Amino acid sequence: MKKRRLQKIASIFTSVIFLFIIDRILKYWAQYGLYHAKIDIIKNWLTFELFKNQQIAFSIPLPQIIIIPLIIIIITILIALFIQRIKVYWGLMEIGLLFMIAGAVSNVYDRLQHGFVIDYLNFYFLPVFNIADVMVGIGVIMIIISMFRKK
């Protein structure tokens, strides 16, 4: 049973690391490879283009001086919660926390390195986003599902 648990954990970590690396590659490509052009992935529906996001989630405006400390505090809380929980159990909530941490770290790296988050996926009916944002969203959904399962 212990071997199966370790395989599950290893595959989850591998998946999260893979998505993190893909996000970093796409951010690099969006910033340095596109030369401010955009690529139609699905014409009139989805493009790949550089967007320098100065705000937080869903383009909510906050002063830059508040954003970085706020995000670092949130990541620290998520990491502490993750470490506390994996000692006892490894389930949907812990996987969700791991996704949220990886996505948040990728975005906070951008913010510290460039002063903005690099977004690159533009669906015409949604705000521009990146894979790290998707990871955070998936993590939130997993945590919500795990909370409803326990009740």
C-alpha cells in the first residue's frame, strides 16, 4: 500500500512540475519569442499573445506595493497548510494546495522579475490568462470539492 501511495504522490508532483515548466516556457516565448505579434490558435476565438498583467486575479486593480507582500503571505500560508496536511493525509485537498502553490510561485516569480505577470492565452470572452492561473483555478476547485466530500 505504501508503494502505491508513493507512486501516486510522485505522479502528482511530476504533473505539477510539468505544467509549471510548460508555463515558464510559454511565458518566455510570449515575452521574447513573439516580438509583440499574436498567433491565432482558433481564429476569432483564441490567440497566443503577450499581455503584461499589472493587476491580480481577474485584473482586479491593486497598488503594486500591496500585491507582492499579499501574494507572498498567501503562498507562505498555502505552503504551511500543505506541509501540515501531507504529514497526515494525501488527498484532493493536498493536491489542490500543490497546484495552487505551483501556479502562484510561477506568477510571483514574474512579478518579482519583471514587475508584472506574463499572460498569454486570450479567449475573446475571458480575461487573458496563463497556465499558472489555470493551476491556481484547478487547485481552488479541488479544495472546494474536497470540502464538500467531507460533509
